[in-house]
Amino acid sequence: MHKTMSKKRDIAIIGLGVTKFGELFNQSYDDLVRESALQATKDAGIGLDEVQAGWLSTAFPEIGVFKGRSGMDMVEPLNLYGIPVTRVSNFCASGADAVRNAANALAAGECDVAMALGVEKLRDRSPQDSIVKMMVELSHPYYQKGFTAAGTFAIYAKRIMHEFGVTREDIANISVKNHYHGSLNDKAHHRMTCSTEQVLGSPMVADPLTVMDSCPTTDGAACVIMVRAEDVDKTKHKPVYIDGIGLSVSTGWDLPFFDPKHDFLSFQATKDAAAMAYKQAGIIKPIDEIDLVEVHDCFSIVELLTYEDLGLCKQGEAKDLIRGEATQLGGEIPVNVSGGLLSCGHPVGATGVRMVVEIATQLRGDSGGRQVKGAKKGISHNIGGPGAIASVIVLNKEH
Amino acid sequence: MSFIKEYRVSLPHFRISDKVLSPRGRKGQYAICYTDEDIITLAFQACEKIKSDIDAILFATTSPVFKDRYHSSYLADLLGLKEGILALDLGATSRAGTDAIVLADRLLKSGSNENILIVAAEVYYPAIGNETRTAFGHGAVAMVLSNNEGIAEITKAKTYSSAMSEEFIYKGEKTQYDSRFARTKGFKNNLAMVLKSEELNCKSINKIYLNSPYAKIGFGQLKKAGFELESQLGTDEVGKILGHTGSAHGLMTLINSIEKNKGTSLLLDYHNGTNLIEVESKGSDQSSFSSKASEITHYQDYLTLRKKGKFTARGYKSVETFSSEMISERDKEMLFRLTGNKCQSCGTIYFMKASRCNACKSDQFLQVQLSKSGTVYSVTSEYYFPNSFAPTNMVVIDLVEGGRVTVQQTDDMYPSESNVIRIGDKVQLVFRKMMENDKKPNYFWKCIKQ
């Protein structure tokens, strides 16, 4: 791929912070910024004033509480004035993009200590003010034909079931698996296990996806402190290294629905982002080289597709991974051990950063009851828009 | 000489019977629109297959959706007719449809026009609870009048206007005459004037139609004028199927007569005066009033329809719609006329404009007309999309001659085996309005199962 950025940025993550994810009615946007940032700086063993630049990821200020329109909304609650802070907005890949931008600035030498913070406060308003409503009220006539987020991915699900013999149960079992993982994560929004029948029997959202195939609407924040690998002080840091970061905008908002060549069987964005990240990280056969993966399971079908797009298996074979329990904790390649978006919820801007924190915690060996034994390399993956934008980050315990 | 060159009738998919509307209902039924139809979509649908090269458009309705905008020019724009052609709206009374024939006939005879498109569309809703006492029925007609040969010749097109009307509205307030006064001084006198002035050769007329709610009190006069009522008086067959379709009713009566009877038909279309239209039909192989329809079976469903686009669904308190005339004008070729862009290098057809082809990166495109039928590539049913009835079905369609669109299935409160859309099904694109909520809606395409 001529477009692939092959240069590896030699960056380490030294501080991790993540709030409880859920309906955080007692915490404001500012409270979430503070909690995650202070956790991360404390974890890195630095003071707030040592942070030299910041990237704030909030995807939808206008459906939240109108906070996060610019970098200002990270600086104010932290009283961190006088440094460059930029808001990053790239749909569901916003959090990962904040990490990418921080890594780039460190690599370019703009700063020596960078903060990437993702936060989304969705539950200060009732969920009726959805993206669909905005589409209907504010956009081009052909958007009024609609599509909820669930509907967008349901179109993929229907076609995949038609082409590859994926069953409704296969899709539901992704949700069953992730809810089991979520029950082990004290930061997750939903901490309960469920059965295939419960997923299938919950109310239909967009055929074939039910409520339990869909992630909840959640508040939360996550933060990482990053430095160049050369600046890691092994006496006080527990670093995790970034081996590769890929981000690709590979379709548009409309294109998939009006392009006769779009097959609704895979996400080109994920393939493109993975190609970039793998090339930087020198990964050839991910299933053999990677120990765990966090994928963007906003709807259960998306995780199934992403197995193939990340190259964990061939096209059409994702169903075998879930049927063989290979992606369950203890399996060949555990996926979404955190519980994924289905259990943790999806505060949009925070999700990408939370996944990086999750993988880093696993690589440090600090994940307690859901620890993947001997995990050395992990991937975090996000996809945003109608499968338009994807990010893949490869993290490594070793330098 | 003027001829009816071609015509199309467009009827909504639903019928509601008197019995559903009232426990004392009789045996009549009415054609009724669904929430995503209005006079514009019905008119568009009627005009869609008109082939003639139109140089004037006359739009008749008594149920306008625009207060101060010409429906005729709006429709001309949607249809992509020549810019700047004669476009007029007619609509004071339910004889507006035949008014258009009278006007078109004179324009043709004056030589100023060659192919005049007459459109009559009616979507009138009576007051709730008053349905069985009010004449209503939804539908639209498109008819091209031309100097050239046609399906039927218009041998007479005249107006005998009268000041008397039973009830009318003055500055928004209903004004009433004594009904008996209006019928005798109005209808009877007016009919007498028509019959006296015309000196009709009754024997040469095959069928005579008297389009008036008081038709019965005029039968005596027709008889006196020399008509044999038993054989010559045409019954209101259209009314039995559709109800009274207002300004479209006269035209529908004519069309029905042309299809059923060869020879001369005479229509007396009364409302505040009479339009007299005589046509000589060579017969037509079209059958415009036999389309299949679904019954609205419950009064509650009818009330839901009457919300006319107040879209609510689980989780949505209200949805304000956004309709930008700037966007609609700018993108009308794509939005309304289904113009696509074909890559000159690899032949991939895109509905949307693009600077480069997504498949081969060529930047050379040719505008092409997309087909209105296709095959379903994928489909989902959205249960949380704001609409009148859940679910809203979203359909990804590969069009017959290339190109792909993603549209909603037409609204339907009665999902059944016959209208459930699955992958691989053949579907047809139809012009509909998107959600409205008492604001000007966006018009766009939806699909129905073929």
C-alpha cells in the first residue's frame, strides 16, 4: 500500500486513568476530566503541570452537554492553562485519534510529556436527542431516509447472514461473551452475564439486532500520559510501547449506501488502518503474534466482522472463531476482555482511550480476574460513522 | 381541434369504507392517502410516465399544499419540464379540473401551445366525525391535450358560470345560502341555461354524465331536453370506487367514459356553474380504475393517518423536520429526477456526485438516467426510527441499469407477507414525501415490492 505510513513512532504510555463507565448522574463532564487526568498523572508519577500538551476527544458536544467543543474544556477543569490543547473529533475513532495526535507531537518533538484524554457526558440529557433526530432535523433530504446507528450495521448483518451462513445465534453469542467479560470488570457499565436466548428475546432495535446486541448510552472518561520511549524512567514507570498506529477514512457517510461496489461484508477502513499499524509494528500473522484485542463492538455484528478485517481469520470464517470460543477469555485470542462497548458502554470520545488503557493494563499484568495470562502484545480497534473511519493501535509490553 | 393525447391516473394504495368511518355508514368507499403521500406525490406519480413534449402545465386542486406558490411550476420543476413554460394553477371549485380543459382547448385553438399537461390532484380531508356526510376521495390525473391525433377528440369545451353556490367560504368564514334556493336558483337554472344554449343533438350522444351532488334534481330537465335516461345517463362509477375526488373527479369521469364507451360522451361538471365537455372516444385499452388496493380496517388507524405526518416513535417526543429549498433546488437533478453519474472509464454508476470514481479513480463522468426498478441487496427494519408506525424498513437497492440507492420502504401500517421485503426481491422506486410535521416536507424516493 503506497499510502501506508511505515514509520514507527517510538512512543511509550506511562500513565493510565479511567473512570467508572455508566450512568454517572453524580459526576459532571468536568468531574470526569479531573478524575481520569489525576489518575493518569498519579499513575505516571508526575504532577499535572508537567503535562506540556493535550488532546481532548469529545465526539458529540451537541448531543451531550455542549462541553468539549474545543481543547478549552479539558484545560479549564484541570486549571492547566498556558499549554496547547486541541479537541479531536473523528466520530467513534476520536479517542484513538487523540492518542495518535499525541504520539505524533511527541515524535515531532513539539512536547516531551503529552496527555490524551477522552470524555463524553451523554446522560445529562435523556437519550431521545439522538443522532438520528439530528439527521432528520438538520440535514440533506436523503439523510431523512434515516438510519439509526443500529440500522447502519443491521444492513451489514443481514447481508453477512445471507452470504456467509452466519446465524442469528452467532451474532448474539458475541454479546453473551462480552457480557461475561464485563461481569469481571468493575469499571463496566453493565456487570451481568446473559444467555443467547436473552439476547435474542430482548426488544428488536433494527432487524436482526436487538437491544442486547447494542451498546448502552454511557458517561465516562479515560486518559493516558505519553512520552518518547527514550524518556521512560524504568525506576518509576510501568511503560507500554506503541508499536503501530493506523487511522483511515475509507468511505463516506453516503458512499456505502449509494456505491454499487460496496458489498456490506467488511469495513475497508479497518483493513486500511490495520495495514498501516501492522506494517509499523512488523506484524505479519496477527492471530499468532497478538495476545488480545479490544474491538469496537458498538453492535455485536461489528465485532464479528472485525475479526476478518483485522486479519484474525479469513473472510467468512469469523463465525468459527465465536463458535469455537477462541475469542473468549482463556481462548486462542481473547477479544474484548474488558466487556467491550456492549458491557462498558460507549461514551463516544472516551471509548478509544479506554481501550488503550485496557490493553496497557493487561500488558502490565494488572487486570486481576480478567487477566490474559502472559499477554505481551495487544490491539485496540475503533470504527466510526457508518464504518467510515477506523483506527488500529498495536501496543507492546516490550520495547 | 384538440385531442386527449395521453393520460394517467394515480390512486393512493388505501381505501376506507363508510362502514369503518361510521356505524351507520352506507356502502360507499373512499380512496385515501397514506402519511407519505400528498397532492404533489400523487400528481408526480400521474405525470411520471407522460411522454409528450410538454409546453404548458395547468394544475387544478381545491386542496393546495402551498398557499402562495404555484403547484404547476413546482411540479414542472420536479418533472424537469422545459424552463419558463406556461404554468398556471386553477382551484376555486371542484370543477377546476375541467376548467383546465376549457382553458387548454382555447390555448390549443389559438395556436399558442401544442402539448398541454393538465394535472388535477385532490387530497381533501373532511372534518373528523363528518366523513360520511362529506364528499371526499384522494387521487390525481395527468392528461395531455394536443392538436395532434389522440385517444379522444374534445369536440366541445365550454363554461356556463353562475353566481349561485350552496355554501362557500368568504375570508375564511363559511357563508351559507338556503340550500333549496341554491339548488333551484343555482343548479337547476344553470343546467337549464346550458341545455337551452347548447341545442344538443341528444341522439348522437352515447353517454351523458351529470357531475353534481344534486344530479338527481336535474334528471327531469335532461329528459325534457330529449335524453333517454335509462340508456344514456352514465352512472358515477368512479365515485363508487374512489369517493368524490374533487377537482380530479370530472377528469376521472371523462377517462372512465373514454375507456368504457366508444363514441360521444358528454360531461356536465357542475360547481358554481357548469363546464360542458364533449369527447369523441375511439376507445382505450387502458384500465385506470382497477388498481389493487388495501382496506383500512379500523377507525383508529384512520385517525392515525389523519395526524398527517406528525411522526412519533418510541423515544422521540417530537421531531422537527428540516427542508432546505436551497438544497432541493441545487440537487434537484439527483433528488427528484434520479440523475446518476456514470464513470466513463469503468462504467460504475453513482447516484451521488463525486470528483473521482471510487472503483477506478477516473474523474470523467457522464450524467445518466437511473432506472426506477431494482433488486434488494440488503434490508433492515428500524424499530427506533421516528415515524408513524414501527418499523421503518430501510432498503439497499441495486438498480436495473446500474447504480445503487438506499431508501425507505413506503409507510405501511399493515405489514403482511405480500409487502415484506427481503434480500433478492424486486422493488420499484416511488416518489413520496418524507416526514412532515406540518412543515414543508422533503420529497424523495421510497420503494414498494413489485
